[in-house]
Amino acid sequence: MQVEFAGAAREVTGSCHVLRLNGKTVLLDCGMFQGRRAESREKNATLPLPVEQIDAVVLSHAHIDHSGRLPLLSAHGYRGPIYCTAATRDLCAVMLADSAHIQEKDAEFLARRKRGVSAPLYAMRDATAAVDRMVSLAYGVTFDVVPGMRATFVDAGHILGSASVVLECTENGVTRRLVFSGDIGRKGLPIIRDPQPPAGADIVLIESTYGNREHTSVAGARDELARIISETAARGGRILIPAFAVGRTQEIVYDLHVLAREGKVPAIPIYVDSPLAIDATTVFATHPEVFDEGEDLVQRVQDLFHFTQVTYTRDVAASKALNQQHGPMIIIAASGMMEAGRILHHLAHHASDPRTTILVVGFQAEHTLGRRIVERAPVIRVLGADVPLRARVEVLGSYSAHGDRHELHAWLDSVRAGNANHRAPDVYLVHGEIDAQDAFAAQLRAAGYDRVSTPTPHTRVDFG
């Protein structure tokens, strides 16, 4: 058995790992790289291997940095299965279509600027073809991927439908248990259930996004959100929340619903200004079977995502009109790292206004506009123009859907506890920037994990 780390190796985006077993090849995720535009486009256009060599894909969840190159496989002729959970398939149906639309619009823009032909990375038909290849499976159901490889999805508690993958791999009479963490969520996040670590593994591929950081308590997130909204409203400003359309938007709307019911925030308008987030919210509403039944609002309210103050703006004209309105308001808009989408127009109009608050509720990768805002750059580049950053910037790490270093460590300890004599598995850190991985690797080694590696791109590891 061989594992090749073809993406999210010493970086956060582009999740893709190649498993070779018994002459067959399986991809774990096939995600899109994000960051510097030219560099990311070149990396995204390069598949990890020719599609005729790929026998199956196992997808952990729908986020674009895990699923975003699946249509590119289709464009190159891939016709094999893509295994995922039902909620992941439904989310991918809207997210990959949105991604294809962005690819097509970007190609048109580049063609106009360069007065030449620029082909999109993939088209809408390729996104549709990728979703058509998806085979939906429930958590806890074991299925055959290729001869000698059996897989089971376990709830990762990251976003709707997210999974860790347990793979029983048998070759030459020897069976090894490999666990791919996917992205690991946090205990106590709204709407979805807590992560469920698999029991036991010989090999673990674990994400390390926040391997060198600690989050503030999930329990205090709503109080902090209420404080920021109240303070901004008092000075007559608007709260801009760049949010991932899947997961984070729904969590924020859910918590605003709770705060509104409890009278803890002023009754100001709330706008969800993202067609993708609107579609994703519809998908959330159709999958209550994966909601956390222990949540009070889940038990008491039939429609979690609609209440008096909230308006969903799909129309472009309605979105633009928000920038002409006066008075306090909350605008939730994609994209989460502020690299595209409607949030850019709101930043262009209001990032220079000291009454505005830019509320960051998710990870901001290197070389993104979101990272520059978090670092409080005095001037930011938005839609080709320099904009002075005078708005207040607030970062709520408690809303992260990724576990911090203690939560990741606890998840790994739970996996280890399923081994005989609590034997430490071989650990490979993926989906993390270099500083985060190095710090987390040192933490694990100090805790008795003797075999911890931080593979570089396209490192191949053979397991006897």
C-alpha cells in the first residue's frame, strides 16, 4: 500500500491524497487550491495523475478546498464513482455549480483583459457530471471502494455531511486500518453533531489547520457576537460578516436567531447576501437527520433559518441597493476569505468607514484579502482599487469549524485508545500551514506519538 500526498501538504488548501492498493488507485478528496491567483490557477489545472489511472474517489465533505477539482476530473473523462454522504452530495450540487460559474466568469474576464482566449478550468456540464458520479452513503455503513479496500464514514462534526473516513486496506494478506480525518469540527457547535472519532488506526492522516492555536470557548461565541453587534449598532455602523456559504453562514444565522429570540441584540436588519448561501441553507433545511437534537432551538423551532429580521437577497440589484441604505445592519456575504463574491462590493463601499465592523469568523489562508484584513493592513486592494482600512476588525475564533490544537489532540487520542495497549499510530499531518504543522508535530511527539510526519507535496510513503 502506498499513500501520496498530492494536495494540502504543508498548506491548507487543495486537499488530495492518492492511495494505491492491489494495483488500484483511489483519491481521498480532490480539492481546489486557494491563495495567489496565478499560482493557484496553475496548481488547480494540474491533476494529481491521469484520470484513466483513478479507480474511485472518496470525498470527506463539500467545501471547495476538498471537492473543487472533481469537475476537472469529469472534464478529463473520469467516469468512476465518487463516494460521499448524502448531505455532501446535495451540497456539492450547488457548490460545484457555483464554482463552475465562477470559472466561466473568470475566463471571460481574463479574455477581455488579455484580448485572447482563456478557457475556464471547467464548465457547468462538468460540475453536473461530477455530481452524477456521486454515490451517497450513510454514516456507519461499510462499503467496498476497490478490491481489498473497505470504507466507513464517521461524523466529523465540521459541516453538514462532513466525514472522517475509516479505510480497511488488505494487501498480500495483511490488513492495515487507515483513518483520514477530513476536517475535524468542534464540540458544541450549533446545528450539527459533535465529532465522533473512529476507534483505532494503524495510520492516521489528520488535518492541522489550527495545530498551533487555541480557540476561545464555543460557549462564549454568542455573547461575543451580541457584544459586537450592539457596539456597532450604537455607533450607527454596519456589521460585515464574510462567511463561507456552507456551514458558517448557517451557524451565524442560527445564533442570530437565538439572540433575537432572547432579546440580546438590537432589532436591526440582517441580510444574507449570497445566492450560494441561500441554496446551501435550503440543503441544510432538507437534512434535519444530521442535526444535533440536543440543541434547544432545533427542538423548539421548525424553521431554524428564517425569522422576522432576516432577509435573503438573491437578486444583484437588491445586493447593490444595500450599499445605499443607511443605519445599522448586518450583512453576511461570501466569500469566507474575501477573495471573491459580493463581500468585495460591501468592503469597497464600507471598509473605509470607522463605524463599520468587519467580523471575521473563519480561517484566512496566506495571501488572501481576508488574511490582510485580519493583519490590519492600513490599505487593502479591493476590486482593483486601494481602500483605506478604517473599519474596526473583530476576529471570533470561537466560530471556527476546525478543532484547535487541544481538540485535534483529543480526537487523535480517542483514535489511539482503540488500539491494543493504546499503541500510537503512524501520524501524517495534512491541511495545515508550516508553522501550525511543526508546532503540532512537536506537541504530539512530546505526548508519545513517536512517528509523526509532515509530508511535503507529492511525498510517497510505502507501507510494506
